[in-house]
Amino acid sequence: MNSFTKSIKNFFTKTDKLLWILTIGAVAYSILLISSMQRTSDYNYLQSQLIAVVAGYVIAIAVSVIDYDNILNAWWLLAIVGLFMMVIVLFIGINVTGTDDTAWIRLPGGFSFQPSELVKIVFIITFSKHLQLLSSSEKLHTLWGVASLGIHMAIPVILVHMQGDDGTALVFLFMFIIMTFAGGVQLRYFLIMLLLLCTSLPIVWKYVLNDEHKNRFLAVFDIDGNAMTNYGWQQYQGKVSIASGGLEGYGLYRGPRVAAGIVPEQENDFIFTVAGEELGFFGCSLLILILLLIMIKILINSSLSRDYAGKCICIGVFSMLASQSVINIGMVLSLVPVIGITLPFFSSGGSSMLAVLIGIGLVQSVYTHKDTIESSGVLKNNKYKYTYNSTYL
């Protein structure tokens, strides 16, 4: 018993308590919003969300206790599992209500699971290991080293695109860009990538995007309002709901548009509209503030990490949260097309919540073990060096 008590005390002494508090605040806020909109649906979104939250925190705490070096060393096993999950979806994947892709797997009990969400965590781990190996062997600034990183990124992007989930593919792309930039890849490679991207846009528009994707994109730039009745309907109604809340909103469980279910997918991709209508400008500002504080705390932890790999893991989790948050809120406000991206911590969805909380567990592992030393008294992995982009042009 004394040993167990000592372990608990040691955990709370070393862990990042502020980050836990911020995530608990975000999850509690999410539960309030989902419970409010629950009155519009027969499906129990709140129950599935609570199950995901409990499971997510249990896994996150377990991950935080494990030294992230051990997790990185299991990269090959995680890569096999992640690749298997992505490939199996191509054969048994299903389409769930409110989506236009086949990126889901049916589970017993009427639940569904989206493997690509957990593959984001696998990508953070394997890509961090990849960056670490290139950095330690001084190949991070070579053409072949950078090319290998591009191939690493292309695997999940292509598999997710084959599932029809281009929104998640875009998140993987942004994670790749942010992690490689923070990892020290030279700026000239980003300029080359930008040039290739610009020249490939006509090809992507003609041969990659289907008519629905094109219409969603054009709806953002629709001036005469014709898109309001079709592809721009969801975004238009979302903005109306947010505007109707004013400064303080109608109050939880009192939003008339929420009760009527006017905004499609208000429990998921458009959960921000529930906060806007029922809690107003103050509620939206609080939501954004919580996300910003979580992301800032993760960046602070990256600077405190004991080595290059720990920094990469924290930047990876940051990039996942930042890209999804910016795209989701921009989507709701009609700044970007609707591409089916969840809002971290807040959107209903067990797969998304699990991935986000496991990501927090990884950051906690980096923080908890930042002062871990070997028996010799030498700081572990201190041999890994990294440089910033400003040094290499």
C-alpha cells in the first residue's frame, strides 16, 4: 500500500498539472455543449462521448507514466498496426450519417470507429522517430533525408484520400509541414514544396477533386448567395446561429435554433455554433482561449523536453490540435470550405476524443520524464542535437 501511495504521489509531483486542468476544462465544456444539443437527437451522443473521455484519460495517464523513449522504440510495431488499420478500412469501411467518406469501422453495440484518428498519434510517434534518426545521423539536411520524410507523410495521406476523407489528409499534411519546420529542415525545401504545390493546383482541381469538393470550395467565394440554398447552406445557417447569440447567448439548453436542429452536424463539426448561440461571443471566446492555452502549454513543454525527440512529439501534438482548430473554426465561419474536420476536445466523436487525449498523454510523458537520467548520471538522449531553420537557408 505504501508503494502504491508513493507511486501516486510521485505521479502528481512530476506531471504537468496545469495541462491536465486545461484539458479537463475543455472536456467539461464539451460535455455541456453536447448535453445541450442532445435534446435534438434520439442517438445518445453524450453517452458515447463520456465513454470516450473515461477511456481516453485512462490511456493518457498510462502513456504519461511510460518513458516516451520506450514508446519511440516501439515505432515499428505501431507502424504495422497503423498501416493495418488504414488498409483494412479500404475493404470493410462504412459510411456513417453526416459524412461522405468510408473511413469508419462498425463496432459491436452500434458504435463506430474511425482508425485514421488514432493513426494521427501513430504518425506523431513514427515521424518523431524518423526525424530523430535523421538528426542523429546528420542526414536531416540532405535531399534523400528530406525525401524520405515526404514518403513517410505520403503513405497516410494517400490511404486516407482513398477512403474519401480529404479533410483528415489535409491535417496529416499540415502536421508534416509544422513538424519538419520545427525539426530543423532547411527552408529551401519548403520553398521547393511551395513551388510544386502551386504548379500542381490545376492538376489537383481537375483530376483529384470531385464536383462536390469543387462546389464546397466555390461556395466560400459565392457573392450572389446562390450557394446558400445548397453547398453553402450549412455554413450560412451556422453563422446565423452564432450571430443570434449576441454577446451572452440564450443560455445553455435554451437556444431555439439548437433545439430545432437547424444547423446540420451541430454536435460534431459545427459544435462551435452551439457555443455561439447559447453562450454568445463570451462562450466562443472562452472556447478559443482554452484551446490556445492548451496549445501554448504544449509548446512550452516542447522547449523543456530533454531531447530532440521529445520536442518533436510535443510539436506533433501541437500541430494536430492547431491545424484542426484553425480549419474547423474557419470552416464554421465560411473562411475555408467544409471538409469534415472535428474541433479538438469539443466535437462529439469517440475516435477524435481518444486521439486528442492520447496525444496529451504523450506530451505529459515528455514533461514527466524531462529530468530522467541514466544510472551514470548523464541526461538521457542528450547526444541528439537539433538546429533551427534560421541557421540553414
